[in-house]
Amino acid sequence: RFENIQLFTVFMASTSAANIMGVNLTYFPSVSLAQRAAKNIVGIINLPSEDDAARTIKKEGHNGDITFTNVSFKYPTHPDIPILKEVSFTIPVGKSVAFVGPSDCGKSTIISLIQRFYRPDTGSISLGGDLIESLNLDWYRGLLGAVNQEPVMFAGTIRSNLQLGVERMLTDGELEEACRQALCLDFINEMPDRFDTDLGAVGKAVLGGQKQRLALARAILRNPSILLLDEATSALDSENQDKFLTALKAWRETHPCTVVTVAHRLSTIVESDIIFVVHDGIIAAQGTHEELLKSCDFYANLIRGWIECDRKKKKKKKKKKKKKKK
């Protein structure tokens, strides 16, 4: 009996050891991946400082043309796929420009490069003749106001989210005016604590369209010299989008700035001073809406596709309304 107990004990110990080894082996790939990720993070942290804060900070209000000169770029995660190929163009200071083209042609990449989220592989980007990487990063980004297709709202109140990027404390009057222009004041007024309403974790208390309008208000409150709109009105219906564009036009009359737009709606780009047509990583054409319709078949076909898409969406909405009435 004693020998049987010993054998049983050895068997159980062996089984437990095997189970533990099995469990650990399943985690080995994850552990290895985590180690590599940690090594990359530590490597970035330990990179030599570019002494960005010590660079010459341009005088407040300094601005100028944004110029891309022979810019090529590939994302680090896809080094075999060229996104931009020796692109050159100039965005004149104070003008409204738009980038149009099919999906994944490089439009949003241009916005990211302007924001200095990436550096071009070759070529250069300058602001008023100065290379943007030579400018103090905090000062440079202080010139920018940006609204993306999927804006981020942080945990906290509406007020704290709108206050981001503004060094002085904003008054309720300033918040109300900006939110009125961005078409979000109505739904804020319906919330229990208005500007002091808690948005919850990562802004879960507001929907996509509401987030987009809050992000628009946040950008306006920064009083930017350069306003970047990357599909900034995609979550708005056509009626609210028209209202916003009218409000933005009125705002620009008292707050002159350069506006750079990426969009897939005709109404958002038709009045731009310059439209750049992006296709297969290059600037295929540029001009006003009327000029491009006459001179660029690719642009004309693109616009026809947008109009047809809008027409189909309107038909679907009408059908849904009829069904609800029945």
C-alpha cells in the first residue's frame, strides 16, 4: 500500500508539473512579444534628445505657406508600400485647400505629415520657408487645430475636453459661442450639467456625430492659424453639414487661418481656393472645382461617383421614412 501511495504521489506530481509546463509554454510567444515591445519602447525613450525645447521659437503669430518638396513616404509597418511619391505642392497661407481622391491614396497621410506625426522618407516640408522639423514642436503644434474622422474624447467633463490645448480658462460665453458654431450647443444644453457633464471613460457618454461636433468646437477654441479637417463632418447629415460650413465661413472672416480639408463630400470642397487631386501617391491635378471639372477627367468621374452615392443615400432615407409612417 505504501508503494502504491508513493507511485500515486509521483504520478500526481508529474501530472501537475506537466500541466504547469503546458500552461507556461502557451504564454512563451506572448512573453517573447512583450519583451520585444518593451525593448522597442526603452529604445525610443533612450534615443538621443533632439533638444526640441531649446530650438528657436518663432514669434507668436508667425505663419506662412506650407510647402511639400519632393516628399516620399512609406509607413514603417509597410515599408514595401509607397504612400506618397515625390509629392510637391504649396498651400498658400490663409487659403482654403482640399485634398480629394479615392480611399488610401495618401490624403490623410499628408495631414499626418503636416502634424509631424511622421517624417518624410525623402524630401522636405516647410512653413513660411522654415523646415517644420527645425521648429519647436510645442510652438508648432500650437498653431494647429485638427479634427479627425474619429475624434478622441477623454474621461472628464465636456468643459475639460473643450479646454484642452487652451492655456487660459475659457468662459461659459466663449464655450457657448464655439459650440453654437460647431452645432453642439443644443445637445449640451439637454445634458444634466451642461458643460460640467461627465463624459465617462473615453467619452462614452456621447455618440459619434456628437463627438465630431465637440471636436470641431475644441479646434475652434484653440484659434488655430492652420485648421486641419480630416473627414471632420463625416458623421453629420447634409443639413447640419451645410450649417457648419456656413458657420465656419463666418468664423474665418473674423479669424483668418489656413484650412486644409480631406473629404468625400462635394459640399465640403467645392468652394475651396485650391483642390489637390491625389491619385496613386501623386498630385494628379490641382485647381478650382470648375477648372478641374473641365481639365481633369479623373476628378470629374470622382465627383459623379460622389453625387450618385449621395443620391442613393437620399433614396434609402426616404424609403425608411415611408416605412416608419406606415
